[in-house]
Amino acid sequence: MASIKDTVNRIIALFEQGDIPKAIAYSLFPIPNVPSAKWSLMNRLLMFFAGTQDARGFRQWKEVKRYVKKGSKAFHILVPCITTVVDEETEEERRILKGFICAPVFRFEDTDGEPLDYEQIKVPDFPLMERAREWGISVKPIPGQYTYWGYFSQTRSEIALATPEETVFFHELAHAAHARLLGTLKPGQDWKQEIVAELSAAALSRLVGKTTNSLGNSYRYIADHAEKARLSPVQGCSQVLNEVEKVLHLILDSEQESEPAQQMAVNLSPPLQDPRQAHKPAP
């Protein structure tokens, strides 16, 4: 049984891993109508790093007719112990925090049974999925959050997708390639890293993907991040072209020139209408 000290040390270790800014951003938008939506941010962080967005106790899973798979291991969250005392003078009741206990919970991914109300997408067989597998990166679906469409976790070597859009997968795969080239990515939404990922995704969509009308979405995404550096979209793209070329070579594992990426830097233009953004990060 995990102790409170073990759980607290686990939390400290998570902060040392460097993914906390991104994890906090994602954890602020839990799936509605599930027990963990009412958890503290710290417990939702523990859930995030356990690799799930829905975790419950054994009995809670049983209540929704899902059952923990044999051999599954729980992770532990901190549950406050609240007691009610009565003031002898005023006779008013007060709730007092006495301390915490550790409670075991299990991930949705470690259960079988009835489907849940929220949508669980299926990950298509995207082009370049084999590249993710070669790098030891798992690709998994997560319930649609409507606050972001996907993420890449360096610490867990994992790409999570809340949409079947291949451009989102390409964006996260580009993050993974960029991390391999740099050794590690900067935490949070670094403008250069985001432009590298989105420009690479746009190039990959043309090189190996389906023909999609997502360039307008990419333009706005790049424009938003270039603005953080007080640059125009074209200036932002120009500053990262060398890194985009390296990312594309690493993903495609070929000697071909990255001319499509260079063409993208000057050909991106706003769309005539406002289609849904292909990749929307958490704030």
C-alpha cells in the first residue's frame, strides 16, 4: 500500500521531469461528468502522468458496469479526511481537515465492460505510424476535450489524440522528432517549437497524407504563435526553416530536399472562411 510520503515524493518527481506546465494546462480541463473532474489539480496531475484522463476506484468502476482487468496496477491519489466538530460556546458546526489518506484508483484503459457516455475515438492507421513505433512512442486515443486536439508527452513517450485528423497526428509526431533532435523540448507553448511542428505537419500532409483543406488552420495557428515573438507568419516560418528541414528528414528517413516545407513558408495564406482549427492547444 502506498504511503502519503510515497505519493508526495511522486508529485515532486513529476515537477522535476519538466512537463508540469503542459500537464497543468491539460489537467485544468477534465472530462465533465466523471468523478475525477472534482479532484484537486494535484490529483488530476497524478492522473495525467499515469497516462489517462479517467481514473476511478474499484467500486466506482463497478457502478458503471466496468471491471478492472486482472493484474492491473493502481496508482494512488491523496484524499482529504474531513471531520465535523461542534463549537462548545456557539454550538456551530465546523469542518476541519485532519489529514490525508492514500486511495487506489485504476485507469479507464485498465478496465473492460460497458461503454461510457463520453466519446472514445479510434485512432486511424495514419501514414508514418511506423515511425512513432520505431521511436518507442505509443499513439492512443483520448476523449474529446474541445480545449485541445492532441499532445506529445516526452516523459511518457506518448502521443495522445482527441481527433482522428491526421494533421494533428503529424503535428505531434513533428514534436517528437524535434525532441529527438534537440534532446528535449522546452516546456509549455514555445512559439518556435509550435511553428516547427505545425509547418512540418503541413508539409507532411502534402508529402504523404491525404489532400486536406487545412492550410488556413495552419496559417492561423502559425500566425498566433509568431505574434508572440512580434513576427509575421512568414517571418516566423523563415526563422525555423532549418529546423523544419531536419525534422522532415528525420521523420521521412530519406535524402529528399525539403522544398515542400520551404514552399509552405511563402504560400500559406488565410482561408476565405473559418473552418475548425485542426490542432488547438490547451491555454
